Amino acid sequence: MAPSSIRIAVLEADVPINYTKIKYGSYGAVFTSLLHKAADASNIPRERLEITGWDVVNSEGAKDGEVEEMGGDWNWTRRKGYPKMADVDAVLITGSRYNAFDNDPWVVRLVDFVKEVLAQNRVRIIGVCYGHQIVGRALGAKVARSEGGAWEVSVSQVKLTEKGKKLFGGKDTLSIHQMHKDIVYYYPEGVEDLGSSGPCKVQGMYVPKKLVTVQGHPEFTEEIVADLLENRHKLDIFSVGIYEDGMARVGNPQDGVLVAQAFLKFVMAD
């Protein structure tokens, strides 16, 4: 990696809704906002971050690299398909409404791409929520609905392992937004355990200089999660109980920037 730049390709596995769409245009911009805050907190000039967005869902039939204007206050643009590994230092796979265990062509292609990244020794992988599950699947772990299909939403607590504590600022417990009912069921061989919660035992995976993942959403803010809770309640995806419980915690302090600082440190580690 060139010392003057940190090149991160955000593989966008979904598009935002409502408020988030208007403000950011795309999840690539949501992650750019988070990573800028993390760079500020880590005394890394924002100019060192070269972040690009890639639509991995709707790229079939499109020319790789074809640019799409996503709009929003950020005037975000993203490309279709996948980056060339020579052009990036890390790929970050976003969350998604879709299932990581499905076999739709674009999902299979994403899993295959992750396997390609894992097979080499320079480009690193960051997985968030759906991205965490895709990495788990690529490594051979079971990914499916949680037992009973229980949702984990809003600011929640993750009990960290010793490795998790080292990565995330020495904290015993991580406060992070959640928005999922699918889980990785067990840690693949050779992967270090970062933490767990009651509904989800596999909350983060780590291999030095290779991958780091979290089931939670460090990029989510109070406004983004409130938007999701309200929308899914209106669509009867969330019961009154899930909705009210999530809204009661949506404004709680959370450690998203701390997690993103760990992401940057991971990408930059020699």
C-alpha cells in the first residue's frame, strides 16, 4: 500500500431509504462519513482516504466500472461491479436487506469474490452485518436465521473477548447499533473470536492482516436507525414491541467511531 493513501472499496450490497437516501444517496457515503470521523479521531488526514463505492447487486449486464450517480447531499457516485485488487488496499462489505445464505447470482458472485480476496495476501476485508455474514459463508460457516428468528435491533451490548478488547480500545463491552435476525452460527477454523451477545454468539471475526468483521452497524446513527425502525414497523416487519424497544434505545451512546478507528488501524497495519 502506498504510504500516502488508504484505498478502500465499499461493496454496496443495498441502497438506503428515506432520510438516509436523501442525505447520503448511498451506503458508500454513509461509510465515508464514518471513516472520516474515525480518521479525525485517529489524527489521520482525511485526504489519505480514497474511498470508492461499488454496486455489487445490480451489476449484471453492466460494464465493470460504469458510474452511477446516487445523489443525496453527498452527491455520491458509485461504480458497477467490482474493483481490481491492484487498485485497492481493502474492501468493505456493507449491510443489506438480502439474505447472505441465498444463491442469487449476485450473492454467489460476491461470495466468490471474497474467496478470491482471502486467497491472496495483500488486500484486506472488512465485513459489516451482511458483509460479516458473507465472509462467514465464504469461510465455510453456517449462515442462517437465528434460532426462533429473533431480531437484534438498535443500540445493543456486545461482550468482548480479550482480542476484542485489544482491538476496540480496551472496553469490556461494545455498544453498537444492530439490525439483523440472521447470524453466523460458529467461528470458522483459524478465525479469532471478537465478541458475543445473547441473541448472537458470533459478533465479530478477526484474522490479522486478512479480515475483520462485526455483526453490528458502526456506520448507523440515531437518525438512520430510527428511520429503519419506523419503516419496518409500518410494513409490519417489526411488532409494536420490537419497534418501541428499539426506539427506546436508539439514542443511546454507541461506539461506531471507535470500531471504525479499529478498521483503519487494521487496514494500515504492517
